[in-house]
Amino acid sequence: MIKLRHKKTFHPIPNPQSPIPSPLLYCQPMKNSAPIRVFLVEDSLVALTILKRILASSLEVEVVGTAPNGVEALERIPAAQPQVICTDLHMPKMDGLELTRRIMADYPRPILVISTSVNTQEDSRNVFKLLQAGALDVFPKPSIDSLSDYENVKHELINRIKVLAGVTVFTRHTSRTATVEPRTHPVSPKSKPEPFNPKPVSNSQFPIRNSPFSLPKIVAIGASTGGPQAFYTILKQLPANFPVPILCVQHISEGFLQGLVDWLAAECFLRVTIAQPGEFPKPGTVYFAPERQHLQLDTQGRLTTVSTPAVSGHRPSVTALFQAVATCYPRAAVGILLTGMGRDGADGLQAIAQAGGTTIAQDEQTCVVFGMPKEAIALGAAQHILAIGEIAPMLLNRICYMNSKHLF
């Protein structure tokens, strides 16, 4: 693994056979108060003007360069030395996806995708392919119509850039031509998955329950910045016949949730959907909380969505989901808190632990932003602290194998 933060040279554009990166990212505090250097890649003059106007209103951000397409961006970025790169998806000559691949291969920097809400399933998947290629987050492209909400748009965009400027990007190269085979397959009752030995490092005050009577019957996962990539890593490893439902909350800009769901559904064996009120959660299905609504469970265990006030500053809220799961599935829930800024989910993870469930927090080394998991660990609510690649194997070991042995 090579640290490329201080790299000052820019290699030629790689040929199709050269390696592409698999980024490993984490957040660390900014070490100086100088303005954050931002490079904008946008072919629309109107959109570019609006973006520059928004960023110029902040003393904490400086636009150090622009380009109308990926080809010109690659030529200008080395001299501009940006800390954050903002790019559109659709551009002439070279689109945002290929640009992201080239940047991550030759000049790794935090990338924010700024794109209009997508209207086709293919476009929605492509937006999240940029995240798969190394971009960190998505944000809706400001338009003339959005200027009526100018202050909120400005605050949110500048805040995203400030968060991403604190992320150091490392790259581990893998072959561009290599194909990635599924790491897991449908679990047969007669097949025992390889043992997984978790490495908990939390001094949790809550004991881990392993008795047959606490066999997990539901999984709840919450994430913020870096969440789409983390969800992909976990869900990609789970089989179609995963024996319990998975409920999820992802903090994401309005208009992008359906694209996230479509992308994950196309990439994973599991069924992935947006939760509909009144449905009983089904095994092998992943349910995401709708935009602007908390995902809850009623007294009968059916999914329900509510527009009650924000919890921990968010709606949907991870804590709201975790607390509902802890109430409905005492001693039978697994709560997983992934990368993200703030503390949403920390109190909810504690509720699951106190109810007798199993709790997991993503470790600092594999978090894009080590905020939410850090808060949960500080509370003593995380029984396991795991790298993102270790979470799915643990679920397979605890849930699939235990179900195959009928330990309930």
C-alpha cells in the first residue's frame, strides 16, 4: 500500500492494460487553516458559474482551476494542486467515470460527484460507479431553480467539501483486466463456512451473547459519508438466500437514493429495495429507509415509515432505526455502524447492545470518515470493531452457519 498524498509528479494517462486502484480511505483533521483548494470539472457554463459563486462566498474554500471535460482536467490538475476535485458525470471527450479512474490511478485526491438527479436506471447506476471507482460522495448539481434555497445549498456543499478535504487517499493497485469473482455462494445446510475469528478491541461493558436463544433474526446497518462503498463491500459478499432481512439507513443527498438502490441491486445477489410501509421484512432482502422518513417497525414487526422530527440531526436517522430494531428484536438483532461524520447511530447501537443484541463498528483504518463509529466505540456500545472486509464474513459465520445447524 503506497501513500500518495505528497506525490508531486503526474504520470501519463494509463493505457487500458495498466492497473486501476482500489482505494482505501480514512479521515484525519485538517492541519492548517489555509483555504481548501478545489478544482471544478463541469461542461455547463451555467452550472459552473453557480458553483463558483457558491464557493466564492466562503473564505474556507478557493477554486484553483476549472475544466469543461476530463481530458482538459487531467492536463490542468497537476499544476493546480487541488485538495478536492468536483466532477460531473456526463461530459464530452471524457466523462466523470473515466476521469475518476484516471485521477485515482495517477493523482489520488478526494472526489465529489456533482450531478443532476438521474432519470434513467443506467445513469443512476453510473453515478455510483464513480464511487466504486474511488469518488467519495455525491451531491446534486445546483441549478437556477435551486437558488431559492441558496443558503442551504451553499452550507451543505461547502460542508461536504470541508469533510472530504480531511480525507487522505491511499491506493492499492489491482489489475485492470482481472475479474472479481463472488467471494461467497449460497449457503447449503450441509456446508460449513470457514470459521471467522473476529478481533474485538473494544472494552465493551456489554457481554456478547452467543446462546442458541439469541440467534440473530435481523440485521440493521447505518452509514453516512463513504456508506455506498461500504454497503457494496458488505452486501456483495452475502448470498441470495441470506436467512434474515437487512434494514439500512444511508445519509445521502435527496434524489440519489433510488440510484444507490438500483446500483446495489445490480451488483449483489440480494434483493435491494426501498422500504414500503406495511410489509413484513423478508429474508434475503435489503430495505433502505426512504428519503426524509425514519424507518421503523410496528408492534407486529411490519415495516413502517414516519416523518417525525429528525433524530441526531438526521431524517432518516440511524439511531431511530437501531432503537426500533432493539425494541422489536431484543437479543436477536445485529447492529452495524459504518463510516460517517457525526454521532448518528451511536446511541442506537448502544440500545441494541443493552437489549442483548450483537453490535459492530467499522474500524478507523477502513472508514472514509471515522465519526459515527468512533462515537459508538466511546460509549462502549461496539462489541466488535472490524475492518469493512471482515463484517460480511462475520455475518456469514454467525447467521448463515447457525441457521444451517438449526440452533434455535
